[in-house]
Amino acid sequence: MVNPKGQRSSRKGSSGVESEEAGSSEGWSPDFTNTETYPIKMPLPGLGRIMGRQTLDFAGRLIDFALTSQVRGTEGNWLDVVRVDSKHGTVHAHYFSPTGVQRQREEILRISSHQDVDRGYMWAEAMLTEQWHDNLKGW
């Protein structure tokens, strides 16, 4: 899959789990006053779904989001497979194990404007839906 910067994105070759702070950026600091947050819920083929949220500023611009693909566990509970969010100045993906432990974090795009958040959201939605079966196999 191509990331929002036009580069081929692959989670192979990245090892270990980075701290959340590792991707912080001084450039992007949205104002969360006067915002609206909307929930997101999309079914995925089989026993999956995407849950998340998006936060819009007073002008209706996307300033923050989180999308998580989940699979239904054997006990009927929902388990996280991949989460993509825009916290800490970057759009980044968290890859989880079946036990819920984060096994990898991949930075996708540094955020410097609303357009970067939009581009990251569109990439995240496409990646989580188009690569659902691949993400589930790697889980």
C-alpha cells in the first residue's frame, strides 16, 4: 500500500515497539476548544469491524482521529487488530497481538496541517478496509 507521502508502506522490516512519544512533532498542535467528536462504526467482511472517532474543529476541519480494526473473539468480545490514529503529531499505526499487546508501531505521516490529518484519515480508512484480511493474517 502507498502511504500519504506517496511512498510504499510495509510493516515488514520494522522491529520492536516504539514509545508513543517517539513520534511527537513540534509543528502540529490543534486547538480542541469548540470541537465536535463523532463516533465511527463500520462492519468488515466476516467477523470484523472498524470502530473509531473523528474530531472536527469549529470550521468543520478534521483535527484528530482514531480508527481501530477489531475481530470478534471466541468469547464474543472484540479484540484490536490494528489502530491508526493522529495523536502526538503523527499519523501512525499500532499493530496488536491476539493477546492485546502492541507488537509494532509504524509512523505513516508527520502532521503539519489539517490537510495532513485528512490525508492520514483517508489512508487509514483505506488500509484498514483494503488490507483487512492481510492484517488479520499477521495478527
